[in-house]
Amino acid sequence: MPCILHIETSTSICSVASSVDGHVIFNKENKTGGSHASCLGLYMAEAVEFVRNKGLRPDAVAVSSGPGSYTGLRIGVSEAKGLCYGLGIPLIAVPSLKIMADAVIRSGVEADFYCPMIDARRMEVYAVVYDKQMDEIREVKADIVDETTYSDYLCRGRIAFFGNGSEKCKPVISSLKADFIADVYPAASSMVTLAEQSYENKVFEDVAYFEPFYLKEFMATVPKNKIV
């Protein structure tokens, strides 16, 4: 099985991992927020050195592909591309929401549907709906959440909501069939299974042209106090 370097920067958490034969052998996270630019390069250098000290050579780099933080995704993908160019290895893209869903399902959480959410702004979240087999039954969208947003699925069964976007939705979605799973976030250490599946099936990205799935265009804000 391959040795894969994993990068996850779609939220405020910056994480890096290395895996071999389906097992995480190196893992580092920073949950303080706003740390991607300063931490990611250092973490990856540590991960590469750790792998080499084990007598291994990285076979691929896996990076979370979005949706999520525009800046975080851009930093993560740039780092991944640089590693792929420098080491001459392929690039694997893993959807940020799918990372969380796979982790929750593998943890044994029982539900009819799984809805990972990443916080966008106000009452908006990036979300997708999967079934028990991890088949996507509703595409990724930017949802403005109210009490009716997921009513079609709540009428059909129990939904597990999780991710940093689910916390602000909890007071709004009052159905007894809605379960909110705490402390779930996309992490590099949770990418291993999905990344290895892509590696075995040779599902690689074009390193030169790959771009993250931002879902929404970046909107720059204008400072209130302009300095001339």
C-alpha cells in the first residue's frame, strides 16, 4: 500500500498527516485558527522528514479540495502542488465534506442520512447529503438554513448533522429525527481511506491546472476606515 502525505486546510483547523498501508504514522494539527500560512509548511517539512527517517518515500499527496475557507483551501492546494512538483508524485483531491461523512459513518453513528456542514456566514452553510453507503443523494450546495431546509429528508428518516456549520443550525432544526454530532471536523488523519481508494484506482488530478472547489467566489471586503 502507498505512503501518502495528507493536507487539510478547509476550515480554521490546519492539519497534516502521513499514512502507510491505511495507518496514520504522523499527525499534527493546529486548532488556534488563522495559522495555515505560518504552520502548514513547517508541518509538511516535519511529515516528510518523519517518512524519510522511516526509510519510506511519499507516493502521493492528498489535499482537501473544498468547499470551505477560500484562503485555507488556496494555501493547502498550493502546498500540495509544490510537493507534487518537487517530489514528482501524483496529486489526490478529497472533498472536505466527504472527509467528515466518511469519518462519522466509520465511527458507527447510525442514521438514514448524513449531512456534513461547513460554516459559511450568517445562517449559511456548505452542505451535502449522503446515504449509509456514502452515495451522494443531494449535491453540495450553499444552504441558507431554516426549519424547512432539510424537511424532505427528515420526513424520510433520521439525519446526522455534523461539522462546524451544524452548531449554528441546531437551534433552527428542531425535528426529533435530527441528531447533531459534536466535535467533527475535516482532518488530515481522516483522509486516509478515501485517499488510498483514489490512489488504488489511479484517480489523480492535473497538478498544473487543479483548483479547489470553492463553491462561491471570494468576496473581498472594503475597510470601513479608509486611509488615504
